[in-house]
Amino acid sequence: MANVFTYFNNASAATGVAGFFGPELGDIFYALSDTSVTADTVVTVTTDSTNLAVDVPGVPHEFALRGNYPNPFNPETSIMFSLDIISPIEVKIYSILGQEISTLHSGILESGYHSMVWNGTDQFGKSVGSGVYIYRIVSGNRALTGKMMLLK
């Protein structure tokens, strides 16, 4: 069952609390964190007997790889991915033999669409040779992997 709800910021609620109400139901749902929607934004809320799922435009629904561009590349490429929840993220580059070349990011990222640039250098800033490289994005117990080719 899907219902259309209207987003609101409740000024009388605790800091950081936002919610949704359904005009046809009169129910109010509170969330502990405010997503990046503004007041009076229409969102779709899907409910069943055990779950409440909120569909907010512009917020991804999955941890997914969006590839890298350009590929093949020289001298740099952008690795793109989407993140469905705020979480610690590691983005690392490996040689085709599995040796760690560089860490592009290690820390917490917000949910949303992200892009990391790799400039074809190792962890010491030294330029690496032409070849196939692997990028790996880890979020908790989830991981995504892609291949890219550096041409010089």
C-alpha cells in the first residue's frame, strides 16, 4: 500500500527531528534525522504491517556502483557511487595482482551520490604504470568492485 505524505519540520519537536503526516490518515511519523528535503515536499511512503519506507526524490535507495569516467583514462578518472545510508566508507585502489596502491577515502560519508578522483598515483604520490587497476568501495559489510584502465 502506498500513500502520499507531506513532509514537515516540527518546530516544537526536539532538534533534528522531522516527520511526515498523511492527510488522509491523520497519522504522524517522526524520523530521528532530517533528510535533505525541504518543507512541503511531497514524498511517497510505502507501508505494510512491519515496515515504513520513505521515497525522497534525490536520495538513493541502494549502495551501488556508478562506474568510473573516463575509462580508459589518462591522467585521472572519477569513480562514482551512491550510498543509501550514512556510514563509514573506504575507497581503495588495487593493482591487478591485489596489491594496495592508494586509499582515496577512509571515513564517514552521508547518503547520496558521491564521486572520488584518482589521479594515477600511489600512496606516496608516485605515478603508477599503465595497466588495469581495481577500485573497491566498502561500506560496513557491503563492498563494490570495479575495473579501470590507465593508458599512458
